[in-house]
Amino acid sequence: MPVLTHRPRRRGVALAGVLAGLVGALVAAPSASAVPDCATPLPAVVPVLAGQGSLESVIVDGGGRLFYTDTTAKALMRLDEPGAAPVVVRAGIEAPGGLAFDADGRHLFVGQGDSLAGGLTGNLAPAASLLRVDVDSGQATVFATGLRMANGLVRAADGTLYASTDLGTSLDRIAPDGGLRRDWASVISGNGLAIDRAQRSLFVNQTFVPAQISRIDLADPRRVSTYFRAPADLAAGLDGMAIDPADRLVVAANLTGEVWRIDTDGTGCALGRGLVSTSAVAYGQGARGFSAGRLFAVGFDGKVVEVPGGRLAPQAAPPAAVPGPAVRPIRAPRLTLQPAAARVRGGFVAFVPRLTRGGAKGRRVAATLRIGGRTLRTGRPVRLRVGPGATRLTVRFTVAGDGYQRTIRLLRR
């Protein structure tokens, strides 16, 4: 949620009609927190970076690198480790919004069109889009167009993306091939998004309503229920969202400058206070840099901070950032993926994937494969673009409920 008061060009007015009264109530409401501290005393937040523009979203990759969108700079930025200078990954992104990693962990989906004007007009003439950005080279392609806003963004394990608009009344669903379904589910003023570990529920922060979170059944988006409602806070302005390995939600309370945790029993508490216009939160990943188990937040005040109150115990640290089905290494050799290697020609690789049980000459097995952002079936020809430095393709698939992972070597000579 871009700021209501600090930057007038952003979301300082309400959505005409259904949201107008709600925003008025928010602005008039007291700003005292509605939730108690998660711990006493509550640790103070730790500065990581300051002096940036209005920061909208944040995410960390499997190598512990932190990425954030800077609305003022119109850019996707990267911090390699705490104390490092920020690096521009991709400039020229008009009103950057939500962030979500693709399956390969090397590409980020970035919302574009997350602005006041875009959000308001998006209800009648949707013009937001999703970019797919190589996080190392900065090269980008347009993955989907015609979204309402692309404010919040999350990717499910099957490759489906969900995008929100906090100035509208519904969510967009984007298929793994980029196909768009607007108005997939009805939620007023949806913002930050997260999916539970079982891949059954989508959680949605709601900004311009009394502080609450909705839950959507992924199998039936008509089933929308209230998951959390703050007992007495109209002015929290819930913004970005993350989820920990125990399915506890971590949310940015923008207007109170706080970070909350929502437990699975529906109770909430504060992990951090004293921030300014907190916009998004993310857990660290990997063993270095912005490492696993540590919680980070960004805000419209141009700061990146660590929230020690949200640090996870080592055994509860989140998994690597790359999504996909769980890998089963013990019995995995029973299944063989062919080809083992494929030649790159003109930046593309073409092959027919086949899966056999009991070796290369064993019985063929039909399965749906995930390669990068693509979903395909065994036995059907596929042609994929590969990066100039790529040495292998990672292939994930599920057979009889078990997740597997294989690689195909890329030959360039």
C-alpha cells in the first residue's frame, strides 16, 4: 500500500464508491495499536539501510540477497548483504508493486502499475502488468498484462500467481502460462498475500477496512472468510504479508508503523514497533547475508530494517526461496528423466522429456513437469529460452503424491 500522507501523488484518496467511507474512517480513527507485544520487553528494530525512496515490497532469495522495489526510483533494487551498497537490478519500472520468485529462483515477477491512478482506473480499464526479471542480468520480459493493480503478489507451488488491488474489490489470478483471470475472488481492498504450506488457503491483508485478514479457499474462491480481525483498530492499514513455517502470518501495519504476527488460532501480537509507514516484510533465506530465520521490513520512509522480535529458532527457519514440491532423495533413483543433456542453439533448447521407472529402458511414466515458469507433460516436445550463463535446467515433478527433482545438463558446444 503506497502511503496515504507522505507522498500526495500516491494513494491519498479513496476508491470512489465502496471504499470512500472506509478510507475516511481510517484517517479519522485513532492510531493506537490494537494488539499486545509478542514479547516483553519487545526488541527494538535494527537499521539496515536508509536514505532510499518510497519502498513498496521486499523479498529474499535462497542465497540471502534482499530485493526491494523503490517507487521513487522506479526500480527493482538488490542488497547482497547487510551493510552493502544497493544495486539497481532493473530501472524504468513504472509504479513497481509486488514481488514473487519464479520456480528457478533466478527470476522475479514484479508488479507494474501499482499507483493511485492505476488502482483507481484499474477497476474500469485494467492496465497493470507483471514483469519477469532476471535477478542477475536485469533483463526483463512482460509476463502478463491487463491486471487491475499488481499491488500484492504471491506464487503458488503449481506456478499460479495471485495479484491484489487495495483500491478495488477483487483479486487477479495468473496461470503459469501468463493467462489472466480477473475477478477470480472477491475481497475488498486486498493487499499483501500469502499461501499456507498445504497450498489450500490464500490469505489477504485488507487495507482500507478495519484491520482484518481474509482467507480464500484456493480450490473454491467463492469461499471467503474472515481469518483475523483486530479487536479495536481502524487505522492499522494492513499492507504487505509474509508467512512462517508454522503458518503464522507476519503483516506490515502501515499506519501504525508496526509489524504484527497472527497465530493460527486467530490471535495477534506485535513483533516490532516504532517504524514509519511499514509497507512490507520478508524472512531471510540461506546461510549468508540476509540469512534464514531473520525478519526484515521496508517502509515508505526509505528504510530497510531487521525486526529481531520476529526471529525464528534455527529449527523453524524457512526453507529455501525457490518454490516447488518437496524433493524425495532416498527413492528418487527409481525414476529417470530423459534426456540427461540437451544442446543450446540460438539461446533456446528443444527436447522431448520422458520419464521412466527403473532406468532409461524402464516403463514410461506420465507426469506433469515444472521447468522454470513452464508447466508441461512428458512425451510432448518443448522449446525453452535459457539464460546465457545457464548450465542446467531444474525439473520438478510429482508422482503418486511424492515430489522429485532432476536436472538436464545444457550443452553449448
